[in-house]
Amino acid sequence: MSQQPMHSVALGGDAKDIHIAQIGYGSMHTWGAKPVTDGEILETLKAAIEGAAPHKLLFNGGAFYGPPHDAGANLRMIKNLFAKYPELRERTVLCIKGGFVMKDYIEKGIAGVKNDASEENLREDLRRITEELGGDKPDIYELARVDKKIPIEEQMKTMAKLRDEGLFGHIGLSEVAAETIRRAVKITSIASVEVEYSMFETTIEDNGVLAVCEELAIPIFAYSVTGKGMLTGTLKKRSDLAPDDIRLHQDRFSEENFPLNVKLGEAVAARAEKRGQTGSQLAIGWAIAASKKRIVVPIPQTTKVSRVEENFVPGRPGNELTAEDQAEVRKLLKEIGVAGERYNAAAREHMNLWG
């Protein structure tokens, strides 16, 4: 692992003294039918934490990042990691998304997903999270979605109350609108905002979220930074994906849109090759460079130790995208474009996106 340190980003609000490496680690891979929570994956996580040094590694997990029959898989993986390597805990900022009614998710699967920001549900969610973590508590706790039934001001008062009781460290937001962020910070301190952001999904550049986070110095945790794999240049046809892959149900991976979006992935990979990089590295570096104030923290994920350093390279000094690179990528986005919405119609109706 390279000893050259990555750039760092300070968390927002009352957590501003906490600095994390410019690139974090996402862990939605435990959402599969047979989640792996021990063995080689723990060595991958260890490598990521060590690669972030001397800064802390942002580790992005979820209370529901497991299949309905094993909903706590992600939390168990984290517990296993720190049980095996307890010295790594203090070098990690553990961010956990929650706020769903877990009983319904476990019973009904995706059809049972609903967010509930009532104090009763959030207390139960945090109780379960801490239990699954073996007594550990999240450094950042995020509501996975804003609860449409409760004003954001009331949700933040509840979150602040639970935080002040010591149930978690700092408050994070996820999938929120710019105005929601402004309303939230009037009530309490916000450490971070998590949204989907990549060359493949640039909505935050148009809806004000990127601008308000830059203004308020709140870091953005960018998930799906490689366009759910499309920007790597390695996906050529839909049959490259497993039959049960959830992406097959998303608009951009449909029979109609897949071949159109492959063109963008191939163009990104070709541009990356000119820089001596992979498509993934260019995509990660692009997300970092897109913010003039460098507040974007991409959270790519991998299950392989060998991929950790590959993902971290764009965050190390000397690997920043040049103005020419950025202009070229913007040109590709304009000329080729992205086909389809990021979710299908049913998901867009069911999920509270940009709440």
C-alpha cells in the first residue's frame, strides 16, 4: 500500500475537527442473497483503513444492508472486523444509514421498505444497530430518507435529542433537497450529506445540493460513483450481470438504454487510459474534482484487497484531474449523454428522492 497520504476532508458542523480521507469505503455488497461477513472481506476492510492513514477512513454502512433473511449482515461484518482488529476502530468514522421500519423490511423485503422518523422507531433502530455492532455506536447516523409525514425540523429535533443522549455521535442526511439541508442546519449541526453523484448522475449540480453543501462546508458522501459499474468500461452487455442483479430492474440498465450507456462507459475508459488510469479511477477522480472546494468524498466499494489501492489512487496528491481532463469529460457527457432515469418508475414513486 502506498505511503503517500490522501487528501482529507473535514466533517461539517460540530464534527469539523474530524478529518477523513478524501475517499471512503462503501459496503452495500452485503445486500446480496448470500452476504459474506467474514474471511477475505475483513482483510479488504483492513487494507482500506490502513490505506487512508494518517486520516480516518469513512466507512459507510447500513442497518438494512442485508437481505431480508439476514438484515443485519452489514453490521455483523463491521462487528467481526473490529473484533478481529480492535485497534482499527479509532481510525474509522463509522457512518450508518437507518430509519426504516426494520420489522416490515424483514417480513416483506423491498416491498416493506418505509422510513419512519418517529422517536419510537429511531430509538428502536439505534438499539438494534448497537446490539448488532456488539455494543458499538455509529459515529454518524443518517436517516436513509426524509420522512414525508414529519416536518424536517421535528425530525432534526428528534435526532439531536438521541445524539445528545449518546446513542450516536453526529447527524448525517441522505437523499435530501437543498432547501431541506438549509432547514435542517437551522435546528442542529449536520456532519454530512450522502447522495448519488457521478458522471452518470449529476442532479446535485442542478438542484442546488452541491452548492449549498459547499456554502455550508458540509461534505458530500457520493455513492454509486462509478455509475453502478457502467463507468468502469467493463460492462458490455446485460448478460454480464447476474440474473438476480438489481441493476437489471433500473432504467439505465434496461434493454433499450443499456447499449446507449455502454458508449459512455467505453468513452470514459478510453479517456482514463490516456491518463494511465482505469475507468473507475477516472470516475472517482472526476467526482472529487467536480467540487471547487473539494468537499466530495466518493465511497466506492470492493471486496478485493487488490482493488483498494486502485480506488484510492485518485485521492492522493499528484493524481488530480487537470482542467483539460475535466473539460474533456464534460464534453463526453454532453455529446453522449445518459439514457434513462436512475430508478424505474415504480421505485421513483415509492422512494422519497431529494426529500
